[in-house]
Amino acid sequence: HKKVNKHMDPFLVTFEVKDREDIIMFSHDGEEFVYVLNGQLEFITDNNNDIILNEGDSLYFEADIHHGYRAIKEPSLALVVVYNKI
């Protein structure tokens, strides 16, 4: 069902291993929550506030910062929830 006035979009995302220069950076309105289900994920921002997330780690942030992700050694699976401020 499509919820009326929905604010959150949950996704199961598989992140691939890639070189840092191949990461697609983006920003958007709202907030974002990431929970790593398996693997190791690198969260990257323009201000060099990079964070390594391991299995079981989570991250919650304002999504209007320029950010991107990449898996480190093998593909990584994460639950990503995007909250859109409407």
C-alpha cells in the first residue's frame, strides 16, 4: 500500500566495492539512517568526515550534506531509511 502523507522510504541496499574516485556523491532534503547488515561500508562526505561502518553499526544524519558510500572489501548490505521533511 501507498501510505498517504508518507515521510519515510526504507530500502535494502547492496553497496559494491569501488575506488574512492568512483563514488557518486549526492545530497537531498531530510534525514537518513543507515544500518549495516553485513560487510563493511565507508561513509564519505565533502568535509572529510569519513566513517567506517562495520556489521551492526548504524549512522543517522542530516541528508543535505554532500555524501556517498562504498563497500570496502566485499559487497555490503545495509538497511537505509530516508526521511523526507515535507
